[in-house]
Amino acid sequence: MKRFKIIFTGLLAASCVAASVIFACGDAGAPPQPAPPAAEAAQEPSAEAPQEPPAPEETTESMAAAPAPEPVMASPHFAMEEYRCDCAGHCDGWPAAMDPELLAMIEELRCACESPVIITSGVRCEARNAEVGGVAWSFHKRGHAADLYCPGMPVGQLAALAQDVGLNILPYYSSGYIHVEN
Ligand SMILES: [Zn+2]
Ligand SMILES: [Zn+2]
């Protein structure tokens, strides 16, 4: 009985194969046409080709723009890089994020000065803060302070403008800059 089953299964398989061969032959019965599909395949790319050139041009343009990536701006007049921790590798430059409100007030101060403002210190990691003799509770460590000056403008005048925009200040008259925080 078992053997019969096996034989039967074998016959089934054989007939399936035969059937598929027949179908295959049926297809192949028509004149061999391997060429047409190949020709079609060859035609398709060439048909699309005219549409492709514009795309590469765009890519080239965007690639040409890539070498000069636009700096991340902290505000219209300041690049975020200007606030980066300037230690010699103790941190990745951003031990804390700069407070957006502080950045907005410094921008406002810059506009009030109507002249470039230079950031000499933004955020500081623990090591950098200790290095420059900053106090332990320094707002610089939390991204809530910056030291800056406006070339050509007296410290007192800059300090007054900073106060006007709502910044808490600490003027360093002898060093020629002010510390601002919020
Ligand atoms: Zn650092
Ligand atoms: Zn400071």
C-alpha cells in the first residue's frame, strides 16, 4: 500500500512536470522570441534617458553647494559655533545647550549696538570654567551666560544697552568686556 502511494505520488509529480513542459512547449511552440524582450529592455532605458539629464544637473548643483554648509545660526547675527565651549578637548564643545532666550536677548543687544559684537565665551564645561577661574555656580556651565564686547564701544555703554534688553550683567571694565546672563 505504501509503495502504491509513493508510485501514485510519483505519477502525480510526473504529470505535473509533463503538464508544465507542455505549457512551456506551448509557449515555445511559437517562433522563438527571446530577442523581442531583450530589445524592449534595451529600449526602455533609452526611452527614459531624455528625462534623466535634468536630475543629475540638480544633483550637481546641490553637491556644489555642499562643500560650504551654512553654519547653524544661534540668531541672525551669531553662529552657534561662537558660543561653543573653547576648552582644549575636555568636552565635545556642548556640555550644555545655550538657552534660546539668552541667545535672543544677545541678538537684541547686537541690534541695539548697531555694530558687531564679539562673543569671547559662551557655554563652558567644568574643566574650562575652572581653567578661566569661573565661579563654581557659573551660568556659563548651563548655557545661560556669555562674555562679549563690542569693538569701539565703551564697556559702560555696552553694559547699559545690555541692561536695556533685559540681561543681567557684570561689567569687566579693565578687561573691556561684559558678562551677560539670564
Ligand atoms: Zn569644554
Ligand atoms: Zn562670563
